[in-house]
Amino acid sequence: MLNRKGIGIELSKKWVKLGQQRLEEEVSNHTNQKILEGDSREVLKNFSTDSISYIVTSPPYWRILTKKTHEKKRKDRSAKGFDTNYGFSKNDLGNISDYQEFLNELSICFKECFRILQNKKYTSIIVSDFRHGSELVPFHSHVVELCQKIGFKLQGIGILVQNSKKLYPYGYPFAYVPNIHHQFILTFKKAVL
Ligand SMILES: C[S@@+](CC[C@H](N)C(=O)[O-])C[C@H]1O[C@@H](n2cnc3c(N)ncnc32)[C@H](O)[C@@H]1O
């Protein structure tokens, strides 16, 4: 809407189409906006080094929408006609079963983001922590660590409140299991001397 040039990357044809539809409906002049369909690990290789002035990404959740513990949530989404999964593609990072391998593959994308970002520019990564069995996985802190290893400097942590989400009585009456109704907006800077 600010007439900037924008390039989006998405693996699933369905979400690419939805993105294009939103551009058509919500942005009157979207000639400068492109959505590329493909695997980010490959597509990002085609971008020149130091060519992009801002990156925002909401990476896949690790198997979050297919978990057994989310059965009730999945039924509620199905009843409303919503998808309960982002897709079944083998290239969908969210379908990688091992968490460490998932982080490694995500890291490939973040390394490419670092390469193509211009120096002194910013990247925002939107992520949520999640539960795995009885444990809370602090995914946002793992993303901070891997981006710092790549060379990004952490500039800020914002909270995206999702207080319109339904509350579920997880654990009740045996354990205290808080609902997660926020995401983190992690903002990093590329600052190479
Ligand atoms: C949490 S969703 C974010 C969707 C959208 N960008 C947004 O912010 O509303 C993660 C998206 O990553 C896509 N995805 C998963 N693996 C991918 C890959 N290897 N390359 C590109 N996109 C991928 C999924 O299809 C899914 O739409």
C-alpha cells in the first residue's frame, strides 16, 4: 500500500493463490509485488547478495498443527471449514519430524536471508513458542541463537498479541498448562563492518 517493491516466497500453490488474491483485493497498484512459488531454500539462492532492504518472515511451525495434543483445536478449525495443516509437501519445513533437523533447515533460509540483505538493514521473524508433550519449547530463543550464530544482531523482541484466540482448559484439573496467545516479533540487524 506504500508502493514499495515486494517479493514473497511460499511453497504451497494454495497459499500463493490466496496471497495473490489478497494483493488484488487490498492493494490497488500491486505491479511492484510478486509472489514466487517454491522452496525458500532454493528460491533464495537466485537473489543477489546485498540486494534486499527488509525481510519479514513467519516461518513454519514445527509439526504444530498435526500434533495429537491439538486434536480439539483441529476439530474446531475443521468445523469452521479451515485448514488444519499448512500442507503435506516433503519440502514443507514444518513436516520435518526431528526438531534439530528442522532448526538446521530453517537455518539454511536465515543464512540466505543474511546474505541477500543489505548491510545495516533489518529482518523481522515472527515465531511462537509451543508445547511438545509436557514441555514448553522456547522456539523463539532457539531462533535468536541460530540467527546470532549466522551474524545477525538482535535489535528487538516485540509481542504480537492474539487475544482473540479461544481459551482451552489444557491440563485441567491435574496440571497448570497456560494457553499461548502471543507470538514474538524478533527483529535483527545485519551489521557487517
Ligand atoms: C506460519 S506459515 C506463514 C504464512 C504466511 N507467510 C503468513 O505470515 O501468514 C508458514 C508458511 O511457510 C510455508 N513453507 C513451509 N516450508 C516452506 C519452504 N521450504 N519454502 C517456502 N515456504 C515454506 C508453508 O506453506 C506456510 O504457508
